[in-house]
Amino acid sequence: MRVMMWIYALFILLTAEAWGTDTAVRNATFNLGSDANLTCSDKTWNETMYVIWKISLKNSKECRMSFSNDGQSEDLCNDSKSLRNSSKSRPYLHIPNFSNNDVGIYRCESAFKGGIENYEINVAITVRPTISAWLERENNKMVAVCTAERGKPAANISWSHTGNSPPVETLSESHGFFTAESRLDLTEGVDVKNLSCAVSHPYWTEEQILVPNPPKGLPTLWLYIFTGVAFVVLLTVILLFALNKIKWRRCQQSNTPPSKSAPTENVEEVEPYASYVQRVNSIYNSSADLFT
């Protein structure tokens, strides 16, 4: 049965060459991390005799996958790719978690009852860029910067300001990734609150709008607020400490008993005694003079 099928396929191939079968070229693009499905023909499984995929990847890897309607299959890729049937019984090549390593040229040949179809599919990848925008000072002037880094393909950048848009500089990086950057010189007094940049890329269905952040290296509004609050708190702590110290000193003074002064003698009581002693001394002295 298998031999008869391949004989019939060879007959179809020879007749197709006689008819002048052409190779149709298609392009397909898939997002990074998505599941990719490639179809070689719109013929159903019942109409198809065999399908052969010849894959040439950008990383120089080449492999082949095939299957036939008698249940025979071949997989020389030995990776996550697989040959499947859709709900409508149409065969297709399934590539899960599409990555940069799956980019390349996919050639397929599908034989069916009535002819052969050949396709060459150029498969590319779409990688979402990392976007950012900010304001910075350059040569005593303000510059608005908008970037879309490591995207594939390169992103496009435009500004909301009126006037001529600055050129977009695109830098090529490794593995075919691109970084796009646009720098807008701002005139003095321009209102940056209403300034924004728009980034468009095939990964998104709509433009991504960014408002530039305050200049790098300069204090932001929140930093001003935090500094003011910290100063008020520190001043409050100092005042409370000073008030508590004054209150403590007053309490110490009120709790200390008054110092006792030396007792004073009653002058009225001391003077008679002193007069008495003086008189006795006088009598004693007079008597002593008589006996001498």
C-alpha cells in the first residue's frame, strides 16, 4: 500500500512538472511567545496524500518533517514542532512558544488527488520593545527623550507637540533587535505637562502613549514633600525635647527644700548677760588691785 502510494505520488509529481507547478511565496509573522501554525494547503486530510516540510532556520539549522495519509511520518527536527490536523481536518505545522530561533524559511510540498502544491513561507518574529520617556538637561536646555528598546522590527516614535517632529534614530543590536530613540529640544517656557510621545509597533494594535518623567538627577515633587515633612518632624521633636527639659528643671526646683540659715541669738537676752559678766570682771579686777 505504501509503495503504491509513493508510485502514485511520483506520477503526480511528474505530471505536475509537465504542467509547470509554481512555488507560491508567502510571508508570516508571529509574536514572541505565541503559538504559530503554518498551513501548506487548504486541502483536507482526506484529499491529501502527503505533506513534506523542509525548514531552513536563521541559526543555520536545517531539518525536515513529513507525514502521509497511511500513517507514516518523519521528524528530523527533533524539537517542539509537530504536524497536526485542525478541527476541519486540514493538516498544519505547529510551533509552540515561538522564539527568535524559529525564524527562517519554511518550504512545504503537499500532494493530493489532482496535483501538487509548493509553498515557500518566510517566517519572521515580532518582539515587543521596552518603552520609556523622560526629560533631561543638555547644554543648559531641556530635552525630551522617548525610546523603544530591543524591539523587532524597529518601532516608530512621534510627539504631541506642534511643529516639526525630530528624526528617530534607530540602532541595530544583536540577533536583529532594534532600539529607536527620538530627542525633542524644548524651548524655554514650554508646558511639559501636556507633552507626550506615541510609540507604534506591529506588536500592538494601538499606539502606546508616554508622558516624559521629570529630569533625571533633579529632585521630584515627592522628594520635596518628603524633605519638608522630615524637617517639620525634626523641628517638632527638638521643641518637645526643649519643653520637657524646662519642665523637668522647674519640677526639680519645686521639690528641693529651702536651706536652713544659722540661728540668730536674741540680742535682748544676750546684752544683760554680757553686762553682768562685764561687772563681775570689774569687781574681780578691783579686788585684785587691793591685795597687791
